[in-house]
Amino acid sequence: MTAEELKKNYSSFSTKKLLEIVDNKFDYTELAVTIALAELSTRQVSEQDIKSYKDEQIEKVESFIKRNILDDLTVLQKNLFYFVWFPLINFAFKQNFRDDGYVLKLKQANYYSLIGFVCFMLTGIISGIYELSNWTSFAIWIFGFAPAYAFDETFNRQNQIKRLRKRYAPREAEDGQSSDRENDL
């Protein structure tokens, strides 16, 4: 796009959209960012507008972190996915997690379904080899939930937290720099 086309398009953008362009400057060309800054300067954006935008961005990050670290499956849900691992039965639950953006819950649901299935199959194999009673086999399958739960709480969750830190740590440094630039505007 030419500079004139960008100016025409950007003049119709909301102040919030222009602030997003400037805030995510690495996703746009230098020309696009320059024109967005020029358009913002003609609108005489107040410090309150910038603060409101930044507060909204902080709320988005907090919501994302909450859905990916704090909001994990309840113990009852973990049991549900462990014991009812049939894809046709738990598909609706997983789809709700996907639609609502609950990445951690979706990963945990998949994890417990897979581990529940694997434990079920291993229990069947062990029962066949050692000719265990149905009750003993069922007890082994039930007790298989404990190590699965411990592994999830210890390793899976910590890996998710590490990935989020890597993902957002560079942005925290940028946010500090961008706030200095906002003060210059």
C-alpha cells in the first residue's frame, strides 16, 4: 500500500486500533507505524486514552494467564476425563474449553483422557497375564489416577508456566521501553 492509501485507511480507524498498531510496531512496516503515529498526533490523544488502552491490554494478559495457569481442571473433572476417556463422550467438554480459550484445561483434559486410556489398556494386559479378578483390575486402574495426578501437578503445570514466562518475558522489557516512549509523546 502507498502512504496515501494508508493515511486514508488509518483516518477511519479508531484510536484504539491506531494505538494497537503503535504498540505492536514489529508486526507492521515502518511506514505503517509512522502514519499511525501521525494520525494519533492529529487526534490529540490524551494520556487518559493511552492509560485506558494500556489497562485494557493488562486485563487481556491477566485473563490469558488466568485461563492458562490458574484455571485448571477440578479434581472431579480430572477424574471424569481419566475414567471416561471415550472421545465421543468428552468431545463436548473439550470443545467448550477450546472455544473459551482455556488452553491449560484443554491440555489437561487430553492428558487425563490419554493416561486413563493407557492405564485401562495396561490394566487389561496385566489382568490377562496374571489372571487377576475384575475387582483387582478395577482397583489397579483406579490407583493409576494418583501418579497421573501427581505428574500433572508437578511437571505439566510447571512446563506451562515456563512457556508463558518465555512468551511474555521479552514483552515485559518492551512494555518498559514503550511506556518511556509514550511519555515522550
